[in-house]
Amino acid sequence: MAGEKKGLHLLDFWVSPFGQRCRIALAEKNLAYEPLEQDLSNKSDLLLRANPVHKKIPVFLHDGRPICESLAILHYLDEAFPETPALLPSDAHARAHARLWADYADRKVFECGTRLWRLKEGGEPQAQARREMVEALRTLEAELGDKAYLAGEAFGFLDLAVVPFTAWFLAYERLGEFSVEEVCPRLVAWARRCGERESVARSLHPPEKVYEFVGYLKNKYGDK
Amino acid sequence: MEKTPENASQAAAAPLKLFGSWASSYTHRVQLALRLKGLEFAYAEEDLGNKSGELLRLNPVYKKVPVLVHGGRALPESVIILQYLDDAWPETRPLLPADAFDRALARFWCHFADDKLGPAVGAVFASTGEDQEAAVRQVHENLALIEAELRDGAFRGRRFFGGDDVGLLDVVLGCGSYWLAVFEEVTGVRLVDADAFPLFHSWLHDFEALDEVRETIPAIDRLLEYARGVRHMLLGLAGAGDAAASSTTATPTEAPAAAAPPAPAADIAVDI
């Protein structure tokens, strides 16, 4: 076992949207856990033992056993705590839909976002990242359609999985020099709606703070 | 998850149709899974160099194979399709294990297969010289991690990743691993040394011996011929900038590494 302590622990990093997914999920399920903020510039033995393959957060520890990767953690919480409110819907197709779009958000929104701050401003690769980001947001906007939530009429797994990225919208629009509100107004309204939920409000950080963090990332790791 | 009557009757009623490509390991995953579960399906072969209007309608977001159509609804992405099969046909042989922790492990390693191992193998295939040497080292590092899990980790003592029988991870890793031998032949590079990776090697041998797998994976000569053609094309494009990026011809790994954006941002150590 990676840890020896009984109970629930979450190895996390304050601004991580992947960690936030887990925080929101645990709050939605009313599960008590100990948050363990990690120093990613100086990784703890616990983190290295819990996730030796990727050495990344989030890692959820259940009586010392590690579960890695945010979407796997979300599934695990449903399966290991079946008495708590389910995150995933029960219908097979609805489950597939939720997984598909959560995966889309990871592969498109977050990946483009990373390229937006990492690549040199004004260059063609960054412009390409910007175009792809706009397209990804438009695609999500179309997927949301007239629904109140990505999952349908009620907040669900997919909303939970995507909402942490909304705290990064401000950073994306400043880096990409476009207006998120213009590109995806319904998604912006959806983000606001989700933000009214206590589990979400408690877990996300203000966009300005995220933007500040992105500035730090750009300085430290960005292409010069 | 619970079996619901709606799922069971819906499953029984509606036919299945799979859109795929004969050389696509992602397509093979779905074909194999359907066979393991004893589910009948119709199959439509797609020419990836000239995708049908129907495919583009069914998968507008990714425009790729495989796509599974069931009850009028289309589902892309092989790993998502495989999980759907378990959910929609709970009375059939399950692909995912029963235990929640084991399921989390299966999901983790499936993601590893597609996020790390697959692209690394693709990179070997698409490069030469020093770049290829670096890619080979990457593949070996990834295989070593899996070997370690088979030796003393999560999959210790098992014949298959799923246990006594094949499961999700076997299907995902297995349909793709047969390319290793093909790529070795075509590029002349050693990828899966039986001495360095004895457990992975014996797992792959046992996997490839299964009836349903033999029914699914194309004959080695066809794979070799195909791979030689793709390698030739990739090497020809390697000096042509981003020409490969607009190519609709899928490589065996569906991701021409020659067209990858510079310094893939996903790899940077910003673990947030």
C-alpha cells in the first residue's frame, strides 16, 4: 500500500482542474476526506509511491490504496461508495456520452490551453492552438445546446468533469486574444449556473488567480 | 452498475453495426470485444483515405473509426465503446473486473496504453536514426513499467491482465501489440525482447493464440505489406513539414508521429 492511514485522502494541488473534479465529487457525495496539498516542485515520498508511473496528482487514497487519474477516481467513487449519490447516470448510452465528452474536454480544451500559454506569442503554432481552442469551445457550446447542463436537466458527471476548466477561460481569452463570451455564450451561462452549486463554488478558484498562476507557468516553462 | 430492464430489452432489440478499417487496431478492439461477448454485428469497411459521408455524419467530432451504431445512436472511441458494451449487455461476459479497485487499475493502464505506449510505438515507426533510438528507449521504458506490474505489481501471477480470462486491458493492449512484431520486421528495430520482457512476451503469445483473437487480427503478411507502405510514406513526408498533418491515411496507430506538433505540451512536467 502506498500509505498506511485508514480513511480517505486526496493528494492534490490547489489550482489543478483534475484535483478539483475529485473535490467536487467528494463534496457531492458528502464523503469526508483529508486533503493533502502537494509541492509539485519537490514531490513527496507519498506521491512518488502512490503514483510511481506518472508522479502526478490527483491521487485518491482509500485506506492507503492509491487510485490515480481524475476520471478513474470519479468512477471509483461511484463504485466503491454505491450508497452515495451517483455521479454517472445509470443508462448505458448516457454513461458513454458522459465519458466521451469528459475525454473531449481533456484532449481538446485542456491540451489547447496548455499550448496557448506554453507556445511563443505571435507565432503560428500559438495561433493554431488558439484556433483549436475556439473550435473546441464552439463544439462544447453545440453539445450543450439548449440544455441546462451538459448532462441534461440536472448537474451530473459531465458537468463536474468540465466545470473546473471554466476557471481557466479568462486565462485562455487573454492569451488567445478572443472573447469566450462571444465564442460560447451558453457555456458561459452554464459555468455561472454550475458555480452556484456549493460543491463547485467551494472547489474552484477565481479566474484572476488562475490567470496569475498561468503567468507563473508561462515564465517558468513557456517558450521564449 | 445495476442491471436495468430498459438496458436489457433495448440491447436485445436493436442491431449493431460497426464502422471500421481492417488495419486499425482500435477497430480490432471492438470486433474482439463483440466476439468475446457473443454479440452479432454488421460491419462496414471504411477507406480511411476517402472517408464516407456516413462516417463523417456519425462521428463529426473526431471523424475516425471505429464507430459503433446501436439503436440509431453512434458511439466513437474504442475504450468508450468497450465500456458501453459492458454497461448495455450486463448479462454477457464482462470486460471490466468486478472489484472497484481493479476496475480503476484497468482504466489507468488502458489510458497508459493509448497516451504513452501507443504514441511511443508510433514514433518509432515514423522516425529514423537518433530520433528513432530515442523513441525506442521510450517504448522500452513503457514496456518495463508493464512488465514490472506483471512481475510484482497489480497483475502479479496472472495469465492475462483480466486474470484467468482476458478483460478490457488485454483487449486494449493486445490489439495494438501485434504491431510490435510487424514494426520490428519493417524497421529492423528490436522492440519486444523476450529476454527483457519475458512476462509481456508470454502474455502476448497467449493472447494471440485465442480463437477470438485469431479471428480478429489480420494475417501477418497483410499487416507487413500495409506497414511497409505506410513507413515508406511517412519517411517520404518526414522532410515535408506538416504535409502529413492533412493526410487522412491512418497509420496503424492512427497518429502519424511525423505530424505531431512541436514539443507535445501534454508531456511537460506541469502536473496540474
